[in-house]
Amino acid sequence: MTFAGIVGHTRQIAVLRRAVASGRLHHAYLLVGPEGVGKRRVAEALAMAAMCERPADGEGCGACGSCRRFLSGNHPDLVAVAPPEPGDDGPRTAATRKRRTIKVDDIHAVRALTRFAPSEGRRRAILIDDAEDLGEAAAGALLKILEEPPAGTLFLLVTGRPMALLPTIHSRCQSVHFGPLADADVAEVVARALGPGEETAAWASGIAGGSPGRVLAMDLGELAEARRRLISGLARLDGQGTVAAFAFAEEILALPLDLPDACALLVSFYRDAAVHRTTGGTGRLLHADLAGEIAAVAARLSMDRLRRDVAAVDRVVAGQRHNQNRQLAVEGLALELAGPAPNAS
Ligand SMILES: [Zn+2]
């Protein structure tokens, strides 16, 4: 993994490359930002560059012995620490993840290792992913190491929840903050991951919220099917009142999606409908393959009404953050979206 192969985060990467190139790497970095935006990849590129025998312009050369071992995945001086993998209880997604803690024994093992020089290169890298999952004892043990940083060792802590880390660990690390990726960058990452000829990348980027990792962790076949059901339900809503609204609500509740993801899809349909209205159907749609359904929504709703409906969806998303009852929220939303369109023009 090289910096050059990473999409987005150019400012953060430039800072880190300068630090490598000038030989002024801090001994510990805390990479902070939303889940699934590529923090771990940046940490890996930094580790590779830091251990490279002939870094060029702050980037690992990819050809020296150290880089080759790094890229083959068995560099003896790269130590990855993370919470234990889930067993039979399913994939580790944002919704289903169970908090697991990094064991204090793992940190003690790191400490023991840092008493020796790196086995080959200039430096050893300790990569701690999901650092928010450090248990109390493990965090204390890590803090002790960071207070007297061992020579030749680079600590890279990656976290999506910095507030869960001890402030004393923060203060021992150089923080690098990452934001969500732009939609175009998300589409590029998703397209690279899915391979050529995959139209999913375009619309999936629209609901990723800047996090390609979030979309790639979903079952994309299931997501595509849910998308078709949702748009046809939306296209059928035509001021038909309560019966149609409750049917639509039932459909939303039956989708194999978290409610915020279903809402993100709805908003992306309205976005497309707005583009359709303002460009007369010639603008670029996220859901280009569903242009017929998008046109039906666009024909029914004025721009004012589109804005109102998006605001209604946004309110549901906000309500979910406060544990609002899911069914009531969806039924209320469907009634609002199905309501007559007085402003239609
Ligand atoms: Zn190299």
C-alpha cells in the first residue's frame, strides 16, 4: 500500500510524506476520522514508507527488501494489533458490531518486542486498529510505553471514536484528522473495489455518506434489490392517501436495510428527481438505470415539495439517533411523502 494508491485525503498525506522525507517522523500518530474512509490504508502506507530502505519523496519505494516483505504481508517489523475477530456471530458491521477489547497481553507483547532493535530495517511499526477498543488495562500499558517511547518504533493508532481513548494517550500522539470523502472519490474507491463494468459504484457513492468502506461492507446485491423496491414504491405514491402510505411504510420496514440507509437511498432518489426537473431529464443521475421511475417522481413533485420531502426524511434520520420508535417514524414519514402535492406544477 502506497500513498499514491490512496484516493482523497491529499492534505493529510502531504503532511505525512513531508515528515518521512525530512526524517522528522513523530514516534506516535493517532489517525482519527469516520469509519470506512481509508485511515487504515494511510497508516499502512506510512508504515511502509517509514520502514523503506530508500524512500523517495516520503513514499515507500516498493522495490527494496523491506517494501517487498511489507507488500507480501509478512514483514517481521510490522506488528498489527486489533480487537479479536468475531467468531460465528456474524460480520463486523457498524450496526451489528459487538465491542471487543484489545487485550492487555497484546500490549505487553509489544512492550517486550520494543526492547529489541527491529529485526532488519530502520524502524519497527506497531499498528493499532480500532484503538478505541483498548481495554482499560491495555490502554494503561500502552500509555506507559508511549511515555518513554522506545527508539526505532513508530506507533500508529487508528480510531473512529477518539473520545473513547484516554486523553493522556491523545496527548502522547500526533493527531491526523480525516474527513468523509467527496462523492466522486467514494465512487472511484468503490469502482476500483468492484472492478470494471459495475454500475453500482455510481449510485452506491450517493448513499455512502463519504465512506466507501461502509458501502463495501454491505451486501451489494441485497442493496440493489432494496433500491429497486424502494424506488418503485416511491414512484407509485401519488397522493393516494393513507392506504398507499401504510403499504409504502410496510415496504420500507421490510427492507433488509438499516433505516438510515433506506433514508439515504430516498434522499438520493429525490436528488435525482430534482436534477431531472431542473435539467429536463438530461442531467446526470446517480440512478441512471432507474430513469423511468425517477421521471415519475419528478413529474409529481415540485421543487418546493422535493425540498419538503427531503427535510421530512432528514427528520427521521435525526430521530433515529435519539432512538425514536422505528415503525412510528416510518409510518409518519410515509404519510407525509404520500400526502397530496399542493405545489405540484
Ligand atoms: Zn522501499
